[in-house]
Amino acid sequence: MRDDQEALIENTRDFQMDMRRETSTRRDLPVAVAAHVMRVKGVTMDEFKTFMALSQALTGITTLATIEPKSLTETIAKDYLHRLKEQFGSDFMALLTLYDARSGTPDPLAALLSDPSFKDVESMAKQIVNVWLLSQYRVETPTQKGDAAPAVDAGYFEKGYIWPAIKAHPIGFSHSGHGYWTRKP
Amino acid sequence: MNYDYDVIIVGSGVAGAICAWKLSILGHHRILILEAGDNGIGEGQRLEFHHAMDRQGNRTDMFAPYLELDSRTMVPSPEKASRALDAQKLEEKYFDYTTGPGGSTDSFRAGYTRLVGGSTWAWRGNCPRFLPTDFTLHSTYGVGRDWPISYDDLEKYYCEAEQEMGVSGNHEELDGLFGAYRSEPFPMPGIPLTYSDQQIKQRIHGKVINGTLVRVVTTPQARNSQPYDGRPACEGHSNCIPLCPVHAKYDATTHLRRVLKNPRVRLKSAAVVTKVSADRQGHITRVHYKDWRSDDKNKERLVTAPVIVLAAHAIETPKILLMSNVANSSDQVGRNLMDHIQWEIAAEFPDPIYPFRGPQSVTGIEAFREGAFRSTRSAFRMTIGNDGWGRAGSPAKIIDEELSKNKAYGPHLISKVAERVIRMIRLSFSTEMLPSPGNRVDLSPNVDPALGIPRPRFTFAPDEYCIGGLKAGVETAKALFEIMNAKIEQKELIENGKLNWNTAAHIMGTCIMGSDPKESVVDSWGRTHDHQNLYIVGSSVFATAATANPTLTLAALTLRTARAIHRQLQGRG
């Protein structure tokens, strides 16, 4: 059987199961259909897209919003999203939701930054910048808040974007030979 | 009498390792090294340390690679527990402080590790020598103390230490510095200057500040500038503190690996010495320790030798003596506690100079280490940083600032941050405290629960002598930055009446060397005045702090002490 036929059969089975489930709890068929579509598309999928669009907007890294599927960057990105969600939960989701609501505007970043509720989610925006540039994020403790909060490793230190930007190497990971440092990069 | 060994050395850091190695070369001595920590000394261990460091949010902290060792809870060391370095944050700090009138007015905050191989796993590697007047501070300048030995007495041991550790440096830059002649060349030429060093040197080398000629000099450092002793040349990982990934930087595992090939030498790790005691003849020949890897970690075990050497660094060594109530007829054990009190000024260079490439610091300025002013205020040694703003800042801090102050999110964020980071430089200056009996470490009434051993307790304050040096350092750094046309990132030395300072983590003086048994703990050979078979090696014996990193000097002293121990053992037949 061809892949698309299999997919169609799979999708039909899913659709039937969802319809049974949704309509058993709600009598409303359009809502059930909408819920199915959301689930199949994956709320996760939307989250990921929003996270990547937001990441690109905040950091200025132009290769994030349209990421190569199955690339190393996609793996890292999904891991970053997972870690940030795990650590910060609804605070983090609030930022994604706020940005998503403005993604239709001509300048979503400006709309986000000027939104009165941005200050409530700003620390999350900072952590998104930190994970991409340094592969770390800050976790507050009872005595250490804001920028003084200790950093936690996000798992991909060598892939931080700050290092090529300053023409250096990730600290501890030089691939150049003895004496490279005498020359202007 | 039947002893278990000929020599027992307590501590496997640079002093203990070099002492063991030298004794094993001089004679067929049976040597036991007892070490409180427990870790490997091979390249596999180095790799594991690197991975552990990679998992930390604060990777540049001196303890970051060593946080996953069991020894961390069994034999605590003074991690900066005010920062949550990881999820297993220790709730209680290891250091205690005296309180009330006469109590500590500042926090002694020098760190050290309790590892097989000691703190040299994490050191920077700088190896300047003392100057001749550093040994005669009192007779020359009327302050501090005189050592019972001179630069001349130690000079050939300096040469041997430089060979042993693999110190790179430029002979012509340092030979004769304030009288510090060098009878032999360095085993390796100096580390090549970074691009940043070259730009700075171009602007300040040969200039005169307050009548002093400024010369930018390659710091002598135990960092290979070519393959040496089976270890590679520096590859510029910029990770010196807390760990050299490739062992181009010397650490004590170099000597441990050598000496442990000798079947007469044994290292017992996870062994915490609780006291040393006298035999029936009144000689200190008995070492008591707890083995925290055994099935009974609190059982006191005993091992004996006709010579005992304490090499547990300058906090744990006096602590052992105080717990044992020996070697202290002078009442100086634990006293005269000194650190190099440092500060740094950060600045933005007018042009990009690209820090974070190559070793964390390659060059320094020696010119301010000597002068008539030493009768009233401390000298200082300056280092030129290659690590951005050193402890004053980091790329993370620049990012924080750009986001918090300027809301610089967006397409220009990275270039804005990068523009600033590539111009970051710092000048650090390290001053000298005077030995003072009031600055001390003693036994805290608080006992560490893991093994029931008292924690160290500190009474400490930087003195006016070094504060004078800090102030002069600030003025000098500012003047140099002005010459460079660099924009200073000012943080005040004194804020709200409180002195800002950094520790160099150079702990000295707590078993002070001297010729008078009433005023000192050890003689010129490192032998305790009170007990002819108890020796001390390490920076605890320093009579003055001077303005040089202590490791090279303690290595030279250790080589000299090893000869004395060997002669003594030979005399016994």
C-alpha cells in the first residue's frame, strides 16, 4: 500500500475515534471536528512553530523560523522548547500565546514588546534569548532573582550563537591549533 | 621499631605529589600518600570532569567540573554555595566565621578543592617567582616578616620546579627583575601573545606611570608552549580555570602518575586524617584517618612512619594540627592567614580585540611589585585578562544588560552584543597582606556531619596595607586605560563603606616559617620546631605573601624540604 493511502486510512480511523469520543461528551459536531483537526495538526506543532518564529524575532537569528526538518537544529530546538516548557510551564506558554496572538500583525515583535502584558512574560523572553545564544537559562531561587538567578545548562553549549558572533570558540572547545590566538580573527 | 611506611604524606596536591616524587627519586623510601578526596588521575577522569562541567550552568566556576564527585558531601570544600551550582546544592557552607567584637569583619572566601591532584586541577597556572625583597620584607621595609631563607637559597630550586612543572617563559624579560636573577633558562619559550595582548602592548609598553616604566611581559606559566613531558602544547581552549581539557596546563596528576609507577609508593584516597599523634618516645609518628569508602566510615584507622609530612593545603593542614594539639608551642598554627586580595578594572577597548581566544591570561606587568612605597602600602602585580571582563562580567552579563536596559530584542541583538564583547578587557591587580596573628583559621564548634570532623572557622579582614595597594592599583589601571583610550566600566573599590575585593584563592601563612620557635611553626627546612619528624609543605609555610602566585614558590620549597627529609631518613639508617 502506498504511504498516502495508509495515511488516509490512519486518519480516517483517527477521525472516527475522535468523533466517537468527542460526540459522546459533547453533542456539538463542529466542535468535535475542530478538536480533531487541532489534535491531528498537533497543538505541539503550533507551539513549535510559534516558538521558532518567536525565537527568530527575539534573537534576530534568521534561520530559525524556517527550519530544516530532521536537521540538528530542529532536534536542538525541540529540546529547548521541551526544557523551557518543563521548567517554566504556564509562564512560558503565556509568552507563546501572547506572541501567537500578534503573529498576524505586520511587526509582531514590536507589537509584543509594546504590549502592556509583555512585562509579565519578559523573563521568559530573556530565557529564549539565553538558550539560543548561550545554551542556558536562568532559574530563580528564593534568594536569587532576575538576572542574578543562577544559570542552568540547556544541553548544547557548543551550539550557542554567541561564539561565532564574537569570532571565538565555545569556552573549553577550541578546534584550532596552538598559537591561533596570535592572529586577528 | 616497625613502621608501616618510611614517610606518610597527607595530601596529594602539588606539594604532596612533588614531595612524594622527589623522595622516591632520592632514595628507596616506602611512601604512603593519604588523600581525603577520591577521583582518578588519568585522561578518562579529565574527560569525565569536562562532561560534568558541561552540565553546569556556571561552567567557569572553579568547582564546576568537580560537582559530581562523592567526595563533595563526604569531604566538603568551600564551594560558593551562595550560588546554586546544581540541583544538589549543599545547604550548609563549609566555612564558619567568628562573630561579635574581635570577630571576623569580612568573609575569608578563598576556595580550594579536595581532590586527588588537589587544586591544581583548577588553577590558572601562573608561575612568577618571588623577588629577593619578598624574603626580606621586614629588614628592607620595616613591615611584615623576614623569611629564614633568601632568594639565593631558593634559586636553584626555582629552576628545578620550573623544569618539573614545565614553565614557559621568556628568560630575557624576567632575568634580573628587581634582583631576581635566573641561573637557568625556562624549559620552554613563553606563550605567544594573543591578538588582544599585542594591541594593548602596542599602546602601553614603554610608557611611564608615576615614574614607573611599564613593560608588558609574558607571564611565566605552567602551560606548554610546545609538547613537553608527554603533554601537548596549549590549544587555546580558554578554559584554564576550572580545567584544562588537554593537560597542557600542569597539574599535580603529572607527578602522581609518575610516582605511582614506583611500587614503593602507595596512594590511599577517601582517607581523611583526623589527627597525628605521638608514640611512646614522644615522636609524632602516628597518623589517624577515616576511610569514607569503607564499610565503617567513622572508624579511626592508624598508620605509622618515622617521618610525617602534612601537605593538605593551608586550611586543612593547620586544622589537623589543631585537632591533634601538636606543633603549636608558638601559638601560631592557623594564624597569619593571608590571601592575595585582588581587584580588577574592566573597560571597553576602542577597537575590537577579540577576547576568549587563547589562554585566559598570557601577559602581565611586573613593574609595580617593588618600590619604596612598600614601607607604607602593598605592592601589586598586574595581569592583563584575555577573558573579557574576568569576574566583573561576561558575555551573559552583556546580553542581560542589552535586554534589561535597552530591550534590544530583534535583528540587531547579536551584533550589538558582539560589538561590546569583542572590546572587553580587564586589568587585575593582586596585592599583598601582611602576616597578622589576628587573621586566623581555627576549629569551629560546628562539626561536619558526614565524618564528625570540625569545620574551619575564620577571623579575617584585609588590612590597611593591602587596601593601600588596591587603591594604587585602581589608579594605575585607570591611567593605563586612559593611555589606551579605553572606556572604563567603573565599579567602585569602596561602596557604602564596604571594600569590594576578589580572592585570588592563594591561601598562605597558617604554619608560618621562621627561625624563632616562639614566633613560627616551621624552620627553614619546613620542619616543625616542636617535632623533629613532622614536616609541612605547601603555602601554609609562607612568611610573607608577596605579589606572586604561590605555587612555583611552594614547589621550590617542597623540593628543598624533600632533600632535608631524605637526609633525615638516611641518618636513621
